[in-house]
Amino acid sequence: MKNLKDQIQKLALDGHAEFVGWRRYLHQYPELSTEEHQTAAFVAKRLTESGIPFTPGVAGTGIVAHITGRKTSNRLIALRADMDALPITEENDVPYKSLNPGVMHACGHDVHTSSLLGAARILQTLRDDFGGTIRLIFQPSEEKYPGGAIMMIGEGVLRNPTPEAIFGQHVLPELDAGMIGLRPGKYMASTDEIYLTVKGKGGHGATPDKNIDPVLIASHIVVALQQIVSRHAAPTMPTVISFGKVVANGRTNIIPAEVRLEGTIRTFSETWRAEAHQLIRRIAQGTARAMGGDCDVFIDPGYPFLVNNPELTARTRQWAIDFLGAGKVADLDLRMTAEDFAYYSQQIPGCFYRLGIRNEARGITHSLHSSLFDADESSLITGPGLMAWVAINSLQ
């Protein structure tokens, strides 16, 4: 395999300039979830140029392609990249700045798509050197619930036949470019959205005794719900409840009739997740009624928590060490962020690992979903090369 590793590393290095060009084009023309028409057309054109057969229009704008090695094998694995951008106005002053007002690749999906296209180019070139088939999944709408993963699964992306394993790669600004990070077992949290409407009786701010103040009630609810984390969740069960939007359309001297709250709950157990939902309803409604008001509670279930198959992740870690060197492979902590790759890894063994993109010397340090987010493009040597290496090793 040493010669094959050398070939992959050379192909990744030789293709780097082209991979960067792909990423910059995608970065300039980002598209929101379910609207990735131009992105899908770009992916289709690159696959056609490489002679890779594909099926467009899966779950709307998704694409599924296949690369089959020329050695005899019936094995099948899958690689996945997401394609959508975010409703953020970019503030970077770079030549490849977003040209679509109010839309930005602030989560690195342009890097993900370019990496998978680069890996596809490498794998197609090396078909004589491996057996089996690699399914390439270019997924829409990761950023918007219900997410493209569950839609693509519904359209059969994990069937006929079912892949033995699936791999996903996501950028991480906390890791230096050239590195990757992994964590076996539970890795990313489930995510549900909380919508509360606190109802009271509006009136003049100078006569609070004649009103039922929903602003005061809402404030108590926000504080009370933190008891779920501190007094109901087991100390060993990571849980987050956060509220990011409070709308009380009164004035300095007007107490409104209702207040709307929007937040999120995230955790790592389906049993506890369901129990926490009931606690949110009970505490929010009980607090409101105790203060003379009422509260409508709607909890919109989102993505499940993401689990990396321990055995598959251990093998991927060793393949990464073989390809990059031990000093370039990091162990990751739990993250309370969420990913719809979780739907794939619930169905088949999955490994979702992180690609380093940080470069402090160049000021590339901003977090995901920031208007100043960017990626060190040397990661477009590591990303495509490692994906190709992992794919071939997983078919052995």
C-alpha cells in the first residue's frame, strides 16, 4: 500500500490548484438549503469531466455518483459531503468573497464539496489499484431541518445495495490546517427547537397591578428551565438549554399581552431527550399559571445525536496516522453542535471526522457560522487525499 499512498499524496498535491479553484467558485456562488441548483450543476460538470457516472435530482438538488475499481470485489462504502450555505452576509475582504448578497459559505461546505470532488478525481484515476465501489453522496440542505440526509435516505441512498460504512468530513477552525480529528462513540448532540408563547394581560406600565405581565413570567420561565440542566439531567449527561430570541412588543410604558421565546435543547440520550421535553412543558406552563398567565409550548424535534462507530473510527484513525503521521491526528471532545450525518450513522456504521483549516499567521481563526469565517486552502491537499486513502483502505 506504500506505493498507493505515495500516488494519492502526489495526485492530491498535483490537483491542489484545481481543487482551490473549485472551492473559490463555490464560495463566490453560495446557495441556501434546497436551492443548490448552481452548485449541483457545478458538481455534475466536474463528475462528467472525470468520467464518473452519477444520478442528479436526488432529494431535490442532491447527486449520487459511483466509482468502481477494476479489481474483483462486491464491497461498497460511501463518502458524503454537504453543499448548502447559510443566510449570512460575508465580511471577508478576499478575491473569492460571496457574490450572492446575504448568503455565505460560513460552515465550510464549499470545502467539503471540493474535497469530495477532489477525492473522486483521485479515486477515478486509481481504479486499476482497488476493487469494490465507492458511492459519492453530494447532499443538499444540511443546515435546514429536516435536513437533506433523511431525505436522501428516504430516496434510497443507503439501499440497493447498502454500503458497509459511510464517512463524512467537516472543517474545524480549532484544528490547524494539515491535521484531522476524530472521536469514537457519541460525538455531536441532538438538537430540538423550543418555541414558547407566554400569555398574560397587557396594559399600562404604570399600573402593573391591573395587568398580568408576560415579560416577568417569561423571565421566570427562562431561569426556571435551567433547573432541567442543573437538577434533572444526570451530571454525566451533557445537556444545554439556551434561548436566543425573546420578542415582547411593548414599549417603555406598555406591558404587552404576550411574549414569544425561541431556544434550543441539546443532549446525548433519546430517553433523556424525551423526558426533558416533558419537563420543559411542565415547568413553562406551571410557572406561567402560577403567576396568573399561560404558556403555549411547541418543541420541534431536530437531528438525533451523532455516534461514530467505535471500530470503524479506530480503523480510520490508524489509516489517518499512516497517511498523515501521528502528530497530525487529534482526539476530539464532545460537541454540543449538531449534524444530520447522524441519520446515516444510525442506519449503518459511520465515521464523521474533522478537517483542520486554522492558520493563525494568516488570521484564519474565526468560528463556524461567523461572517468572517474562512479556511486555509492547504486543507484541500489533506481533505481530498485522506478521503481517497480512507475509501480505498475501507474496501480492503
